[in-house]
Amino acid sequence: MTSLSPADAERLKLAFQRCRDMEGTLNEQLRAYAKAGREIFPAYGEAVDRLVARLAENGGGENAPRPAR
């Protein structure tokens, strides 16, 4: 089993916060987070990719509030 170092856990936390606060749709935020996760911890990034795909297949986020323009 692969483990996540404390430094990488902190990097993932910061990536999550950055993606959470970014302007864009939920789909865009999740894709950005998946990309960061793949770079920091590939196994975690793959899990996020699967989540994003499932959400997209089921229309997840389509009714979410849009960013103010």
C-alpha cells in the first residue's frame, strides 16, 4: 500500500483550498483538483478522476450555483 507523506498531505490540502476558491464550475474545480492530485499522489488523483467521471455521467453539478460574473 502506498502512503502519503505529511508534506504531500499538506500539498493536497493547499491544492484543495485553491481549487475550492477558484472561479469556475464544479466540474472545472474538480478537474483542477484531480490534476493537482495526480501530480502530488497519483493513486489519489486516479480516484478523483473516477469521481469526476461518475459525476459527469450523472449530470452532477449541472444545477450548482454559477460563479458571479
